[in-house]
Amino acid sequence: MYTLTLTLSKDGIKQDRIKTAFGFREIRTRGPKLYLNGENVRLCGTEWMPGSDPTFGNAEPKEQLEKMLTILKESNCVYTRFHWQQDDWVYDWCDHHGMLVQEEVPFWGCTPDVAGPMQKAVFEQQIAEMINAHQNHPSIFAWGVGNELNSQATETIQYIKEAVATTHLLDTERFANYVSFSMYDNPSRDGTTDGDIMMINDYIGTRHGSRDPYAEWDRFTRENPDRAMTPAEFGLCEPAFAGGDARREQILREKMAQYRKYQNIVGTIYFCLNDYRTQMGEEGEGKLRRRVHGSTDLCGNPKPSYYAVKEECAPLRIERVDGGIRFTCANDLPSYTVKGYYIICGQTRIDIPTLKPDDSWLCSELQDDNYHVYRASGDRMW
């Protein structure tokens, strides 16, 4: 990260000054793989639904934003999406804490049945404003042009094609993606195939019914063999579906085990961090009307499933062995080099050496579980 300061002077007298932060990073796809700064990576994360604490609503102060962003990052999230635009301060935080974000135009749902001229006009205005406001943020790796539209319809497919092309004209360095809920109908036709990364909301077993998940993902990858893919939502919405938090954890672990088998899957985005306030909520009234969809409650208090998310998304696998604690860099989902990580045990700091996927390191100084592992950013991994 760098800071650029511009000063306007007249006759040697300073008239104005502005500062902006920016950073450098490269993110590309090559066939079905994702490369971050030249490294082939597979990334994991969770989506947070802002504005859900009833104490603040959408008028969240920086302290509340930082609280929820910290809870999100410490679930080992490095890859996420926002359904709607966020404040500059949110992206400043993500820049400095190593989180990649897809920021989306809030065009959601199958009403109207197809995307028409009005939707296109609103999109063009908003995407131009988003890119103008946020183009210096390296945390933003992609722009989203829509979510769960009727993307098997010819008119909507045309909207997606045009929206992706418009986004690429305005920003040549970032991905433009569409998030699909209808991939199962025809995987080679669906509008998500027109984005740079195929993003698929996967609710097999709940909202998508009792399909065979392996058969469906076999079909996705068979019909799109050279495309990078991301399950952009998966999880449990209760009380619409039974089972509570125990089933939420079960779904998470089953889905992650499944996704690890498909090399086309370059990342996962679990839905979601928190229960969230919405007029479509199945529980509560007034400002407490909500969807119980999260691994924390409205205020960010963790449920047991939060710790399962933290474990599944951790880049280091930790096990007690003879002689100490062994740390192994994960090489499935997630998979990326860990650098600058460290352990705090009491008053002692122990630096973890740089580990590439599949590398292991034995820490003989640890003889019990009374320690924490931190990322280079200072966020707690474990």
C-alpha cells in the first residue's frame, strides 16, 4: 500500500491538499485457474450483510464497521462480495487487511422477468459511479453486474453481455461477473458464462431441491472445462429450512468437501456471516425482522458454526504431534502461500516461516494449546 498526496499551491501558498491510498497487485485467470501476483491460488471467504445490527441500521459508525469487518476477516475470509455499494472506509480497511472484494450493482431477483432499458440505464449510471469512486482500491478485484436474475432469458443474457462489456471499457484491469441462481437449467447457456469468473449460487439440498450435487458440478465443469468458477453463495436459511445451526455446520462441511474435488473452483464464498435484517425475513418483526442465515446473530455474536467456517477456511492446518505443533499450509481450498504469519504464546512471539501449499513446519516451542496464530496484517487466524 502507498499514499499519494497532491497539494495545490498558488504563489507559494498552499490552497488545498488531498490524500489517497492505492496499491499494486495483479489478478488474472488462465483457463480454469486463478493467479494472484503470479501464484496459482484457491481462495475462501464469507459474505457479510452490512446494516443488520438493529442498534445502528445502515447508519453504521466506523467502530461498528470495523467490529464486523474484523469478525469477518477472523473467520479466515480473504475472498468476498458485497451485494451493494459500500463506503470508501470499508474498502480502505479491506485494502490494509488483505481481503479481495467483488462490489456489485444491487440488481437482484427475477422481477421484472427480463432486464430491460431501465435496468440497463441504472446499471450504466451506477457502475460508472462505482468505478470512479473506488478504482484506486486494490481490494476490489471484480465488479458484479447482477445477482439471481432470470439469466436463461435471451433479453437478460444480452443485458449481461452488454454490462460486462461496458464494465471492461470503464476498467480494463478488473473482472466483471454475473452471479447466477439458474445455472442448473442449462449450464452452457446461462448468463454467468459471459462473466470472467463463473459465479454460481449453490443451494442444492435446500432452495434448489434434492439434486445430486456431484452430478450437477460434474456437468458444470464438463460443459465449461476451461472456465474458473466460484460457488458465490451456499449455506442454510432457517426457519425456511429445518435443522438450525447444527445443519448449517453440516452443510458447510459437506459443501467444502465437495468443492475441493473440482479444480475449476478457484474460490468459495459462504453465505453468510450474520443473520440479516430484511423485509423478506421469516423471523421477527419491525427492525428485528430478519433471515436467520448467519454463523453469527444480528450483532455479530458467534454461533458454533462460526468456528466451523473459521476452520474450513484456514490456510494452515494445525495438528499436535510428538515434539510440538505441526503447521501445514493447505493445498486444496484454500491454497495460497502464507508469509509473515506469527504465533503469540503468552508474552512470546514466534515467527512462522514462509510456507507454500503442502509445506509443513514443526514448532517445538509450543507444548499446549494456549496460543494464537496471526496473519501479517495482525488479524487472528486461530
